[in-house]
Amino acid sequence: MSNDRDPVLEALFEKTRPEIGDNGFVETVMVRVDKRRRNVMIGRLLIVALILLIEFLPSSPLQSSVGKMAQSLGTELVTLDAAWWAFIVAPVNSIAGIVGMFMLGLHVLYRRNMR
């Protein structure tokens, strides 16, 4: 094998090489990424603060309605006599199971369409 390089072939490769002449582009992208990270972190902290606020208000109407909603999510859709069959279909035999599978399906669709 030879160490000599073909000048015509090297010229073709040099033509196709992309030129990144502006470092401002990279800096702009990094600023936007940092801003996005900061906004996501602030949003997460606000959600946690809101959840803690709801938890520490013991007599709030919102907390009682959330509690009633949580109780209703555990309601069985179909009453089954066989214990083994009830155990097998338990994940989908409640309103919470159906809502969870629906949310999981939405997440899968979102991830598939956003890639």
C-alpha cells in the first residue's frame, strides 16, 4: 500500500468539507440550550411547590376532591369471582389501569412523533 495521496481526490474532499466560520452559531445554540434547561428546572420546581402546597392544606376543597378522585380510580370495572383471574387482570380491571394505559399510549405516540 502506498502513502502517496491523489491530489484530485483530496481536492474533491476539500470542496465538500463544510465550513464553520462563525462561532456565534455555537454560542447561540448553547445559550438556547441553557435557557431551556433553566426553564424546565423552574417549571419542575413550581410543580413540586404546588404539590407541597396542596398537601399542606388539610381542609382545602381541592384536596378532598383529589382524594375522592383517587378513591374512584381504584373502582373495579368487572367483579370477578375467581381469585386467580382477578389477580391476572388486576392491572387493567380498574379505571386507573385504563387511564394509565391511555397515558402510556399518549407518551409513546408523543415520543415517536417528536424524534
